[in-house]
Amino acid sequence: MNTQVKRAPLAQRLKQGLVEGIEYAGGEATLATTLVPIGRSFTGEEVAAIRTRRRMSQAQFANLLAVNVKTLQSWEQGVRKPSKPTMRLLQIFDSPEDFRAVLVPGD
């Protein structure tokens, strides 16, 4: 089953973007905004707690985060800290309800 969404041709999407930009600049339209929760840092204990709550092994969680198991272990032991993008993923795994509007945009 093919679940790909057919997109409009590039020229049509660019034209629509320009029309919307001109309308906004002229005060005829407002921009849709989405509030994203502020990023935060996680301690090694918190990383391990997130993994445990999700009932995942270190290998599974490392695979999900696209890192080596040794890297995950070093985070959980407090030897190293995850990168900012990984901290954001951890934040999503920790509190998915905070990101629901961002992850599943409304109609």
C-alpha cells in the first residue's frame, strides 16, 4: 500500500507561497504559529528513566536515537551529554503530550 502524499508541482507551491507572503505583507493575512516547548537538558539518570518508562533495552533505545550503545551508556552514566538535537528527541519521548500539536498538526 502506497501512503505517499502527492504534492503539488514546485512552481505551484512557490507561487502559492509568494501570494501568501504578499497578502501577509499587505496586512491581508496572518501567519499560523505553533508554540514549541522550550528545550531542556537531561541528566544520565533521567535518560535512563525515559528509556525504562518506554520499556526499551539500551540497544533498542540507542537504535531509536541513531547512536551507538556505548554512547547511550556514557550518557546514562553521566560521562557524556547528548547533543542538543538528541536532547530535543529525549524531551519528546519524555513528554509526548507537550509536542502533540507540533507532531500532529491540526486541519
